Amino acid sequence: MNTGGAKSVDSAGWRKLYTAALFEIDRTGLLDRITHAEEAVALRVRELLHAAGDHIEEGEALEDAKYGLNALRNNSEAV
């Protein structure tokens, strides 16, 4: 699958980036962490659209992550 030059990300990859964003304490690096996690989540969602098999649980986790990252971004920009 061609993802426009972007690297493939597996389940552990996007989860690691998501967790790093959630636990980032340095405000100067927070928005970068959020952006990287959002990109990884979006890439994984696209990958799962083309993947065979049942990925319901990961799909739900990805939706939760998107919601959480959006809330984190909104909170960090409001401060």
C-alpha cells in the first residue's frame, strides 16, 4: 500500500506516540508530540481500511485516541 511516502505504523507504534503525548510534561514539546501522535493515528486508520480481518477493537482505540489528542490539543492551546 502506498501511503504517500509515510512510514507504516503498527498498533504498538501509534500507541507509543499517543502515550508519549499524554505524558509529556514539557509544554514546549507537547504540541509536537500531539502532532506526531495524530499523524500516526491517521496513518494507522488508513492502513486498517485496507487490511483484511477484524480490527474493531483497534479501530475503537484509534477513535478514542483521536478524541483524547483533540482534547489535549485544545487544553494545551487554552493555557
